Amino acid sequence: MSTTMQELDLAIEGMTCASCVAHVERALTKVDGVSSVSVNLATERAHLMLSHSVPIADLIQKVEQAGYQARPAQVSDQEENAAKREKERVDLKQKFLFSLILTLPIFAMEMGSHLIPALHHWLMANLENWNWIIQAALTTLVMFGPGWVFYQRGLPALVRLQPDMNSLVALGSLAAWSYSLVATFTPDALPAGTVNVYFEAAAVIVTLILLGRLMEANARGRTSDAIARLVKLQPRNATRLRDGKQETVELSLIQRNDLLFVRPGERIPLDGEIIEGSSFIDESMMTGEPIPVSKTVAAEVIGGTLNTTGSFTYRVTKTGKDTLLAQIIELVETAQGSKLPIQALVDQITRWFVPVVMLIAALTFMVWLFFGPEPALSFALVNAVAVLIIACPCAMGLATPTSIMVGTGRAASLGLLFRSGTALQTLAEVKTIAFDKTGTLTLGKPKLTDFIVTSGFEKNTVLALAAAAEQHSEHPIANALVDAAAAEKIALGTLETFEAIPGYGLKAKVSGEEIHIGADRLFEKLGINLDVFSTTAQQLAAEGKTPIYVSVNNHIAAVMALADTIKPGTVAALKALHSLDFKIAMITGDNQRTANVIAKQLGIDLVIAEVLPNQKVAAVKELRKQHGAIAYVGDGINDAPALAEADLGLAIGTGTDIAIESADLVLVSGDIQGVPKSIALARATMRNIKQNLFWAFAYNVALIPLAAGIAYPFFGLLLSPMLAASAMALSSVFVVTNALRLRNWKTATE
């Protein structure tokens, strides 16, 4: 018996590093019914898969027991989140400034006296022991004022045997501060030659780490700009029409089928259909297309898009979470909150990182104490503190999620909606991409491509007769003929009689003329000779087109051909994919000859033709067997199974809802050029993630041994705790800043 899994998102507060992520995940996993947990440091959310219903209170309690706060996450509660982040940023700024004001005198009194002999002599002459006492007082204010957050979170985490970054800062600064207090007030308790103070180290550590967190908060605030911009697209009020009168109402009061009036320069409140008026609408924030789109009566409009020129009235068709804007926001949030497979290794390392760092610090202290030069105790303390302070799991924890947030946000601004962050990694890795033909590579609407008449007949006259004969038919040929006549502004004849001939074509009487339209077998049946068009028919067949003939009063008059025309931009898109070293396949229900002609025109490498809708999944499996991981691009209901089967499904946004639901990536505008764009952006995002991970790991691998004093025996170099704090703060800022470069990512042609 299969079990339906339930999904739940929790907003987590109080996380500061990758170790916090591990603690929250471990706490939630212990709850009965929780099958899996994925916690994202950048979005501060936990995504849970539940095998059965679990009381939210139980989950919140477990998170609180681990030392953090939790609440049910609301989709797109962006304003509240933005306000919370801004409050945290302002609070951090105030703490940093207060800490800086108190730390500068300490730094000047201790380090200044080493650099400026005159200052040292003045301090000794005028302050004597008060020099250290003043430093002690100021440092205590720094540590238990602005720096209290480190001890408030770090020490309880130590007691729970779940140390995090705060624990390292707390241990390092407390060790330096405690040793300095003993040296100041009970110096006889220390071995001879080891009496010294490190107040400046404790104070500067706290100040620099607060500065690092402030810089990180400023940078991280920009990673969610994409969603913030999307949320701001929707106006708060709308102009509703009631009994012919206009009234301004809040958006929450609008219901389906309400009539709304939109003026030039206003944003469209909700999705709907125009019933009166026309305009050009800027849909760039939805589709990535910069040119405003012409909209007239019966055209669909999207909530959040900008009305540029005219005014119009439209009927609301979707409200609340059903609107395209709400669905886009939800997709982007889901993608930003997901974890990539590459993150699994990072999680394993960070889970053990802090305990290992504490062990290294303890070993450093012991080695320097027993084998270091005099004063051994001072060397042991300084180097152990440097190890504790320089180790930074924050950078490792932020390396992946910040790049995902910025990358998927940039994609959304281009009209590319990733349904999960995992799709980024998959898309960056696949090398073969398969396309559905109709509606994806082509417009899906046959057009009249050829209309050739014999001598004695005039083209417009025959086209008028043929279009009139077909005007009430729903056959694609009929639509193509009527559209062609309309494009030439040809007046149609009067249809007097109509008779369908199943399997052959039709017979009609138009303005007194007898018309037959059909394939060659119809005219063979009628005994009408087609030799005059034999060469033309062969040429059309060679192009993958099926010749259709027209006779007037039993005399052959014209041969025509229809073709499903290639979408604008398709050739350029496939060329771009080839430049990215992709192998391109086409899966279609067309006959092999027609498919080969289109494939030749587009430079497609592999053609699988004459495939029924229920055979597309098998075709995708066969391609995977031969060429490895497969991406599939489609738009119709019949593409949904193939989109789900492929390693990565890309749905054309102008296609059916079921196809979009089955895909991993949605191209909102329906422009196939979004495919190479999405691949190039996915690869850029993965490169960014790998850069972040490399520097995050390289930083720790290189600097922890240096902080432990490995260079001292060879070069006489030691890394002071103050420099360690600076390096630690900058590592997280570097990772976030590097991820933010993706906000300005552009295609090679832009």
C-alpha cells in the first residue's frame, strides 16, 4: 500500500552557520513521522517530508530544544521577512558601532603602545595598573553588551554537545578575556614570564565578527531581491466597476468575474480577459521579453504586468494563489529553498567541523604548552584562540544556497522558472536535449506555404473560391486557407453547398462554381488529370509537404501545400545549443520524410519520427540508454509523461497546465531561446557554487594550520586572533558577494 507523503515548510530563526543547519536537521529528523528534512541557511527555512500527519507544535518544540525558534512558513510572506531582516540589520549595525566605540580605546592603549614608544611611556607614567583595569572594564562591556549574543547562543550549544560558530567565538574570546583578568588582578597565580593581557584580542574579535555579520546581512538581503521585486509587482488596490461606477477596493476583496478598469501606467491587479478597450502591455517581469505586447478584446492579461498606453476593462479569471504571479513566486521560493546533490558532501563535513576545530584548538594549546618556547602558556593561549576564531563553517554553509537564491532569482527575471534548485545542477550536467516538434519547435498552426495555379486561372480568384469552400470547416487546411485569404484582403465567394468526402476531401459550390479540394486520390477518383503539376508535386514532396489540389468545374486549377512553420528564434536557439556542445534530438508524430526535412533545416542531430503520444516515454528512455542523461522540451498534454520521465523537463510556458506541472523548468514566454539561456545560466550558477565551495574549504585548510602556528618553526610567523577574526568575517562576505555577481549575469549576445 503506497503512502502519500505530506510536505511542510518551517521558518527557522537563530541560525548563524552551517553547524546550526545540521543541528536543526538532526532535531527534526528525530520526530516520528518525519521522513526527510532539508534546512536552508540562506532562506532560513526547513522543508519537511512527512509520512503521516505530525503536530506542528511537536516540530516547533524539537527545534526550540535544539536552541532555535520555528514557526509555520507562509508562502511569499516577503514583506514580513524583509521587515525582520531589516530589523536584524539595524540591530547588528547598532551593536557593531557600540562595540567599535568601546574597542578603539582598548586597541589604542594596547597596540598603540607597542607601535609608538612615546605613547607607551605616557601610559606607564600616568595610568600604571589602571591601563589594564580600564581595558578590562571596556572589554567586559563589549563582550557582555554587543557580544552577548555569542555567549547566549554559543554556551548553551556547548552544554547540549552541539557546538556551533557562536561556541567557537564564545570560547575564544572568553579564554582571552579570562586569562587577561587573572593577569590583571591576580598576576601571582600565573607562571613567571607569562603575565600579559589580551583584552584587545577579545574585544577586537567580537567587534570584527559583528562587522562581518553586518556585511553578510547587507549582502544576503540582496539575494532575495528577485522575490521582493515580484511581490511588489502586484498593486494593493484595484478599480472595480459596479453598476457602471468605478470604486477603489483592496485586492483581497476582488472575486472571479469581477470587472476591473485599468488606466495607462497602472499595473494590472489580477489575471483576466479584456472585454473592452486595448493597450500595449509590458510583460517583461513575467516573460523576460522587453517589447510591450499588443492586447485587444478577448486577450488574456497577467496580474502584475504594466499597462503602458491605453485603458481597458477586463474580467477577472484568477485570484489569490491561482494567479500566474503567485505561482511564479511560489516556484521561485521553492527553488531557492531546495538543496543540490553537491550540498550533501558539505553537510557531512560541516556536521563534524566545529567539534574537530575544538579538538585542534585543544591540541594546539597542549603542543605549545609543553613544546613551545617561553612564555609557553601565553603562546599556547594565543594560538588556541586563533584556531577557534579563524574556523568558519559559515562560508561553507552559505556557498551553495546563496548561489541558488541569486541564480534562480536572475532566471525568474529572464522568464525562466526553475521548480527546484536540483534542476540547476541537472541542467548544467546533461549533454543531450530532445524536443517535441509541434508547438515547441514549430508554431503548431499550419500555414499556406505554396499556392500555384495553372495557366488560365488567376491566383486570387482560385484562393477566394477555395477559402470560401473551406470557411465553415474546422480542418487545419480550412484555417490556413481562410487566414491566407484574409492576409491578402481577398473577399470570399458565396458558399452555396458543401459536402465532405470522407478520406478524400470536399466538394462545394461557391458563387455558381463547382469546387473540389483534396489529395491526389480524390482527383484520381474523379478522373481529373494532374500531370500539369507532376514536377511541382515531386518538389513539394521532397520538401516534406503533402500536395493538396483544387479543381474548378472539373478543371485542375491549383496545387497548394501547408506546413507547420518553424517558430521565430528556433534556428538561433538550436545553434546556441550546438555551441554549448549539446546533441539535439527531435521526437515527433510526423512521418519520417517530413521530420527529416525539418531536422535538416534546423540542424537537428537525431530524429525519432512517427511516434504516438504514448510512445514518447519509450523514446526518451531509448535516448537516455544511448546518450546518457536527457533533457526534454515540450508543451502539450501528450508531452507531460515525457517531461516527467526525462532527467530534466522543460515546459513551454504558453503550453498546457499539465505539461507545466510535469516540468522542472518553465519557459514563461514560450520563446525557445530560453532553453540555451537557462542552460548557460545553470552552468554559470554551478561554476559560482564550485568557486564558493573551493574558497570556503581552501580558506579553512590553509588558515587553520597557520593559526595553530605551523609556520612558526620555519618562518617565525604567528597569526594573531585579531587577524584570524578579520579573515573569518571576510570569508563569509566573500562567498555571498561572489554569489551576488549572478544578479548581473547576461547571455553572450546581451
